Amino acid sequence: QKLFIGDQVLRITAESHEQIALLQELQGLEHLELDFWREPVRPSLSVDVRVPFASLQPVRVFLQSHGIQYDVMIDNLQVLLDSEMEEMNHSRQR
Amino acid sequence: QRNTDSFDYSSYHTLEEIYSWMDSLIAEFPDLVSKLTIGSSYEKRPIHVLKFSTGGTNRPAIWLDTGIHAREWITPATGMWTAKKIAQEYGQDPSLTAILNKMDIFFEIVTNPDGYTFTHTTNRMWRKTRSISSGSSCIGVDPNRNWDANFGGPGTSSNPCDDTYKGPFAHSESEVKSIVDFILRHKNVKAMVTIHSYSQMLMYPYGYTSTPTPDADELYAVAKSAVDALGSLHGTKYTFGSMISTIYPASGTTADWGYSNGIKYSFTFELRDTGRYGFLLPADQIIPTAEETWLALMKIMEHVRDHPY
């Protein structure tokens, strides 16, 4: 089973069409293996992206260097999946 | 579970458990519910559709599907809850009874069985089919970019490694083609609602062009009434409108294909977003999501019933 240890999900808020274009550029960088849950479309829609642990640094540097706002929506995806699994097991036992 | 009453919506279930649940529902409501197998997936899993019918031949029909992007448990969970609701409320709820006395409902709960199974066993975040692309080591096609509706246009990817990869040609995915063949053969489908998560949106065609459809005003009104009904239960705020104006340019989508093939009432749902977990929706929100969605679905289905074309 694939693990997502250290993967983060960032919620990015672009403030302009220029920033959207930059995010679309980011989306094209295949080696980062980003998983866009919500794609960059327009400034009024936030962008959610799962960033593999190995790509966190370059992605954060990219966002910060372009002044693009973001929040960490999920700090460690695997922790959330583990807790989801635990919750389900508990529910199943009940 | 031995019957559908004891089903635990807050846990994931395997494809086999869902298919077995479908058989239980049929056994519990044999006069209303039956099962059709409309095809098989790339990895040869059967594609089942529940049929809710009170009789008649080739009645006008409503098509519902859930879970085209497999990683979102909330969608098939909402599908199962809704299927049970349809079965239970027939004969109890006058409005639903009137719908089923006039129309059939077809409901495909697991639209991407291979993706669903892969999500369960290997990669929780998987969202595509599992077909192999020649010349690439990357697997799978986005089944919501694979329909013959401006196939390959804006909002799709030609790269097999991308999550929005459109596939080699329209309807290349047997999961999509099975639905296309079924609906075209049926010839009397009047509404098509495809249910995804997560963005809290209700959308109608088009996704590939900003030109409004000839029915845009009516679709706007139906969507508004559905969203108002949905919000009346838990206060969940939905946005709504044409796909391109509400979310993004997307070609080759289910809803656009439906509309382009004469299904006027063609909608896409994006279910509840907690603003934090996305489609990793906390278990205690699954039933509230299904309950509020039901109110919106009823508004759409009532409109379809009352506006024959």
C-alpha cells in the first residue's frame, strides 16, 4: 500500500491572474509529482494541492519567492489517513 | 451486512461489499429494484446499475451516477444512502412516488470499479481508471475527460501521467463507453446527474465553452432551487452555474456529453467540502452530506417529472 508519510496538502490563494499563471506553470513541473485536488483557474477559487514530502521544499520556495499566499491544510497526510483508518476500525467494531 | 439497514456508512467498504449490498437492496425491495450489468471495467470487473422501476416499458428515465473519481468515498457512500432512500420512500413520500410512477431511475453507484479497488488496496489517492497507455509507463485515464463532448479541448491533458489525462480517444474507457452505449440504446433518458466531491457546487453545461446552452435560464432556475433546498437542512452553501463559469474550463465531461446528446437536465454535483479535509471527509459528515444532497436531487427530479420534453 502506498504511504503518504510527510506529504502535505496546501491550500493556495492566488491574488491575481499572474499568480494563477505561475501556479499553472508549477502544475506542469512533472518531476514534483504534485496532485492538484483543486486546480488553478482563477483568483477567486482556492487551489488545493497534495505535495509529496520530497517536493515540499521546492514548492514552498516557489510559492514564497513569488509572494503567493498558502496555508497548510493537511500537515501530514499519512497521519490523517491513519486516523481515518482507526476511526473506521472503531466504527466497524462498534 | 445481512441487510441494508445495518450498513455502516462511516467505514470504507470493498467493491464486493458494495455489490453485495446492492443485492441485499434488491432482495429487500424486489418489486421496485433490480440490477443491470451494463459492461465491465478494464480489469474485467462488472459494472452494475440499479434500476428503480414500477413497471411500464422504456419509460422516461433519470440517470444517476456516483464515484467516477474513485478516491472520494463520500460519493459512493452518498450513492448507497440515496439508493436506499429511493427504495424506502417509494409509497411513503408522495412526490418521489409520483416520480417513480412516471419514470424509471437508473443508478450506477460505483462508476469506476477498478479505480475504487485500487484506492482500497494500493493508493488511497487514486482517481483514474486503470487502463494501460501505450508508450507510457503511467496508468489510467480521467473518466470525466473521456466523453465525446469537445474531447481533448480546454481543461484536459494529453499526458498519460496527469490526473486529467483524457485518454487516447473519446470513450476509450470501457467504464465510460458502457454508460454511453446504455443511454444511447435506451433513447429515453431525460436527466443525467453525476455526483462527485468536493467543492460544494452544482453545475450544468457547458464546461468546454462559455457560450450558454439554449436552456441556460431554465437550468439556472433548477440549480438554484436545488441548492436552496440543499442549504435548508444544514446551512451548507453551494455555488452553482454553468461548469465553465463556476469552476473551470473542462472538456470531455459527463454532463456536457449528456446535454449534447439530448439530455436537457444534465448536472454535475460536487459534494460538501469541510474547508479542511477535502474529500477526506470526517465520518460523521457522511450522512449529513447524503441527507442534504437528497433534497437537491429531489428538486431536480421533481422538475424533470413536471417538465416532460
